[in-house]
Amino acid sequence: MADAHESLEAPVLIAGGGIGGLSLALTLHQIGVPCLVFEAVPQLQPLGVGINLQPNAVRELYDLGLTDSVLDTIGIQAREWALVGRNGKEIYAEPRGLVAGYHWPQYSVHRGRLQMLLYQTVLDRLGPDTLRLGHRVTGYRNEVDGVVASIETRDGRRLEARGSLLVGADGLHSALRAQMHPNQPPIHWGGAIMWRGTTSGVPIRTGASFVGLGSLKHRVVLYPISKPDPASGLATINWIAEITVDNSQGWTQGDWNRRVDVADFIHHFEGWDFGWIDIPAMLRGATEVFEYPMIDRDPVPTWVDGRVALLGDAAHVMYPVGSNGASQAIVDARVLGAALVDQGIQPAALRSYDDKLCADISALVLRNRGAGPFGLLGLVDERSGGVFDDIDKVIPAAEREAYMARYKAAAGFAIETLNAAPPTIPAGARVRG
């Protein structure tokens, strides 16, 4: 691919233009490293559903110059995280973001709007030649002084691009991970089915609350991802309805996501009207609904092979129970950038990145598979059948708080630790040479 890097000398190649890949491109630009991003789709569009960005990731976006003046245009600052039992009574609630004492907010945003913000920022700062849309990276070849990426284009051409390093941010079905770990087990589905949509509604509780309602295997999660309209008072409410079924036959629907009718699943949630929230009405108010299996992959022992590293979902796709999948992809990009600052554009930097994150985040994947913070709902089920008058008699407050503290520490956003940590990449840091 003679024109793959034109005036660039041995750029870092990035496979994937999602949140992780674009965050890495912005990081590399910040530290003075040229890069090329190869994205399989011919045009990026604001696809997806609501996600949460934890303060540890927001800190990194701030350090990239994407502060509240920008992030407030695509989402809202979360103020509360709460669990409610299937009788409609509160199990646990805690403040989030700035009101919890973090130095950075937590954001609830539409995933597609965040991706398009990062995309536009890459175009503005790095220029359009940095992104090659309609180019899928299908494999790699390590060489002594670089790495060669194999690429297929939308029109069927087969090309090669040479770089100093290659980072696979190519998601769940990563071709680079498949080459690096050819004997990896298939995608893991534990039996949970999610239906996801958005509905216009009046935000509940604080007006910026993330609420998990129900039981461990039968629940609804909802939170606003836009500010209320001044005239109507209605905001866009992102919701996920979920049940767990027998998975012994595997996922039989074929598609990993498909559009469905509310009538296909609403019977699981009939009668869930608690006065302060009418779940069936919220579900029926969606303009479109998509069905997904809740899936992840078994952890792998390393994310690195020579001059190739994995990042984001390609490295550690995880159950979306801790609201930290996208957040971790952003943190990955920044930790990798810091390793390059410290050690230069060398395989040793990739190994340092791997040593710092792979084992801990692999443990987080398994922790999320075990229900993550929603495990409190499982304890309520075990001890009271999910119905209670006084939650303190079921799970004392100190036990609930300790449970959540352990999860936040494992996920990397314990308040005191995060607030006291130095920047991942010091201001003005550049890669030498």
C-alpha cells in the first residue's frame, strides 16, 4: 500500500475507529506520534445506545481538551446511582460524579454522539488523511523493524500498510485478537437477554439518576441521556430491560442485535407500575427497540504480540453491568500513550501497557460476569426473595457500602485513589525522537 502513509514515517497503525481507537489517535497526536486509523465501515454514523462515562475516563477526556463545555453538549452529568427492589423499594443509592466528591463528573451519553464527537475532533486536529474509512484490518505480520497490517477495502482490494506499531481496537469480532489467540474460546453468553431503547419521559429522582430496578435475573435499568426540553420537561430516557434464560442451547436468534417489537417481550414486565415509574408505559413509548444477548469473551493471558497490541473491546469485551466498557477503552488508550512517552515507540512500551492493565482488567471481566455491582440485587433475592420492608434488616448499610467500594476499587474509580492520582500523561509530555 504505497500511499498508506505518504508523508508519515512509520506511523502507529490503529485498527478500528470506535471510542477506543479514536481516543488513542487523539492521545498519539497529543504526544507527538503520527498515526493512521483504519475503519471498516465506509461512513461513521451515530449508532448505539446510552452509555456511562465514569470519572476515571472523563479525567482522560479533560486532559485531551474535551472538558465539560464540550461533553455537556452530548450528554448530562450523572448525579446518582441507585438500586431498587422488585417491590419498588430502595436497596441502595449513592451520589455520583462531582456530587460524590470526584474532581471530574460522570456522564450519561449516547454512544454514537460520543463517537462522532471524537471523530470530528480527530478530523479537526489530525486532518482527514488520518482516517481511512472502508478499510478493514484483517491480520498482521511482525517484522524486525516494524509491523505490516493486511487490509481489505470495501471494493475488494487487498492492501498492506507498514507501521512502527499496530493497535487492534477492532471490537468484539477483532481479527487481530483472533490471529494473536487462534485457540480462544467462542463468544460467551451467560443467558441474559437485553432489550434496549429510548423513550421521551420525565427524569426521576434527582433528574440525573441511574436506576437499576428488579432482581438480578429480571430487571430494568434506566437513566436520562439528555437534558429535559425546556417546554415539555421531557428528556431522552435510555433503558435496558433484561431477563436471564437457560443458555444450554446457545444463542439461537442468529443476529447479535436485531430490531424487535415491544409486544415480543413486554409481558415479562407487566404490572411493574410503582407510581413513581411506570415501566410498561416507558417500554411502549420507544420508537424502536433492539434485542441483544449479554456477551463477553474469556480473558486472554496477554494483549500483546511483538509490535501488536489489543485495546478496548478487542482486549476485554465485558458485560455492561458496571458502566465501564467505554470508560476502560478510553483509559486503555491513555495508559498506552503513557507507556510510549516513557519507553518510546518500541515493543517494550506495549509490554509495559500489557503488564499494567491485562491481569487487572481480565479480573474485572470475570467480576462483571458475576453480576458486578448488580450483585447486591442477588443478595437481596437470596435473603428475602426480593421483597422487603426494611432493607437494613436484609443487608445492613455498612455491608452495602463495602460491596460497592470493592467494585469501584476493582474498576479503577475509587474516589480517594482517583482524586489523588497524578495525570496518566503529564501536560506537555511528548515522545522523544
